[in-house]
Amino acid sequence: MSYNELKGLHLWIVEDDQDLQDVWSKAMALYSIKCKTFMRGEDAIAALEVERKPDVLMCDYYLPGMNGEEIIKELFIKGGISPALLVTGKQEVQSTLLKMPDKLKFKILKKPVSIRTLLDNVSNLLSQ
């Protein structure tokens, strides 16, 4: 798959692991996807005031301060940000699916997440 439809896409990544931020940002750049990264959800929420709204949000679940579920909900409510990917290494967040707003396009991905899996899910969410 070429992922040509993703060129120029704006992706926000909320992840407190700097190495993962770097890997995902560099990989997305290979597909001409523009990334803005945040270490904390509160920083992403504050960025709504000054940054271009992303086309897609990708957020880790376990973060300092707010967790990924809270961040995704808040960005959807305050900024209409959808779709969103919640990335986690834990099993127990499946209940999160039941707690998300109805109109939010949303998917949970289990770590480790391959670049292909990430791109496929972004593409699928955008086409819904």
C-alpha cells in the first residue's frame, strides 16, 4: 500500500517515551505526514489555542497527569479532534471503548505497534 492519501496529514502524538516519539515522527515523515509531539496531554490541550488542529490524534494510555482516555475525550470535546488512536501495552483498557463519545472515531492499538499497523489504522479511521 502506498498511503498516498495520507500525504500532508497532520498527526499529533502524545507519548512520554521520547524514543517512541522520535521513531513514530521519523517514520511518518517518510510518508509526508506532519507530526507535532507532546509529552503530556495537558500540553496538547493547551496547544488547541495556538496550533493547527490535527487530522488525527495518537495518544499513549499511561502518561503523567491525565491518561490517554481522558486526553482523547478532552481534545474531542474542546476541539472536535477525531479520529484518535489510543496506544497501550496493557489489556485492561478495552473498557475504554465503551466510555468514548458516540461520534468519536476511535481505535485501540496494542504495543508494540508496527508502522504499517499505524498507517493502516489511520487510513481506515479517515475513510470511515
